[in-house]
Amino acid sequence: MTNRLSGSLCVLILLTIAALTIHSGTSHARSINDGLGRTSFTWLKSISDAGISSAGECFAARDDISGLFVHPAAVAGIKTPTAKMSFVSHYVDTQYGSIGYARKIKERYMGIRLMYINYGEFNGRNINNEPTGTFTAGDMGISINIGNKLQEDLKVGAMVSFITSKIEDYSAQAATVDLGIIYSPPFEGLTVGAALMNIGKVTKSYSSGYDETMPVYLTMGGRKKLAHAPLTLFADVLFPNDNDITYAYGIEANVNNKLFLYAGTKSLSDIDTEAMKSKTDFGGKTTFGFGVQLAGYRFNYAFSPDDNIEDIHKITLSVHLK
């Protein structure tokens, strides 16, 4: 146990250093990041999974099927072959989602995921403001996920993704790697974890001569299943390279392992709270949802109200395959 705790402490120190490195562009925790608006493929920060989204988007300590294809280490330890599909109805006719499959192959746990985002149809105009017809925009990607259980209480994983983006006749491409770790310390019901997301490079830019960076972020957090109540609590902190540090909190209520109720909140950046004319330093977006477990099927729905633009709806279906 001492060796495992020492190893986990070393990992925690390395992740803390990574967080400080990623967020070195800010002078303090709640200041506007110098990298704001300077990253590409920012949709990679969006989470399509409804179960995670409805509980404040907390996923640092999510393992097994609940974190599959979001946390890189969640694939490690899955008990049966699993398929997972998500769909999101986002702002202004934007839609995105994913479909994936994971299983154990020999001594490794592996998965593959396809993802997409459709921005809808746009009206084109030339330099003289004359109509040129309509065009579409969207992104697609494929990910390979591999994980392993180093100990019964320690999981690690990595996910490699290749993404392509297209706007009318223009295109861009990128490659990323996500790294994750999930640890269950010797405390009842407690799990902690971390994930370093979107490490990578834009291999082909929309315009030549422009140096683009990926939206890298580190998330660290934990979940606690209460001993004498059917409740699980979640808390994450995110360190992005293109925005302020954000905090997320969530709760899950389990009713006889059949019905699950979720609620959560995630803090907004300074620039967002200023736009909303927030009276306090903490402004957040709220999320709600529910899940239903029937035999080998799990359905989750998430709802995020937004009075300023549009409400967001997400659905996820997970299926255990024999």
C-alpha cells in the first residue's frame, strides 16, 4: 500500500506541475487568460456524454462505463464489451455527438470512437456582399483508446485522436493525445483522478503561415459515494491554456439502481461573468438530468438552461454487449 500511495503522490505532483505550466499565462486564478480566443478546434472541450454533463461536467474521477470515451483511463476495467452513443442539440442549430465501442483484448482494454459536429448551413457572400449560395461547416474525428489496470485500485489510459475540419472548400486537420489516471485510495467510497486533454498539434491550418495551438487543459478531481445515503458527490477543477481556471460540482442520486437523478454547476470565466453583469465573483451554468438503467441498457438525458441563447439538450445510450 505504501508503494501505491507513493506512486500516486508522484503522479499528483507531476499533474500539479502540468497545471501550473498550462496556466502560467495568468497572473492569478481568476484573471483573464492571455490565450483566450487563440486556440483552434475548441469544440474538443465540449462533452457530449449526458450523464457527465448533467452533473456539472465533472469527469476527472469517472471510471468504467460512466466515464467511457471521456476520461482516457475509464476504459480500463470494463467488464463486458460496451457500445456508447451520444447526441447533443446545441446553440443555433449546431449538433454534435459520438459513437464508440470498447472491450478487453487480451490483457489490454481498448476502444474506438467516432465523433462529429455539424454547424449547419450558412449563406455565403462575396467581397461585394452579393449572395453566392449556401455552404456547410463541420468537423469529424476518430479516436483510439487504450487503458490498463496497473493495480486493482489504479487505472491509466491514453486516447489518440485525429480530427478534420471543413468550412465550405477550406479544411484543417489536427492530432491530439489525452492522458488519464484514476485512483481509489483506501477510503470508503472515494475515487480521485486526473486527465490531461488535447495535447497535440494542428497539422494543417485553414490559412498558411498562422501558428495555431490546441485547447489543452488539465482536470483534477474526485468523487465520493456516501456510505449511508444513495448519493454520490463530484468536484473538479480545470486548468485550461485558453481561459480562466474553472470549478465544477455535481451530485447523483441513485434510486434502486434503476433511476438516477443528476444536478450540477460549473463556474464561468471572468469574461463570461462580466458579460452577464454578475454581482459576485462566482457565476455558473447549471445542469440537470436523469438516467434509467434497464438490464444492459443505460439511458441518460441532460438539460442545461440558457436564458441568453438557447437551452442545450444531450442524450446518451450505453449498451452492454454479450
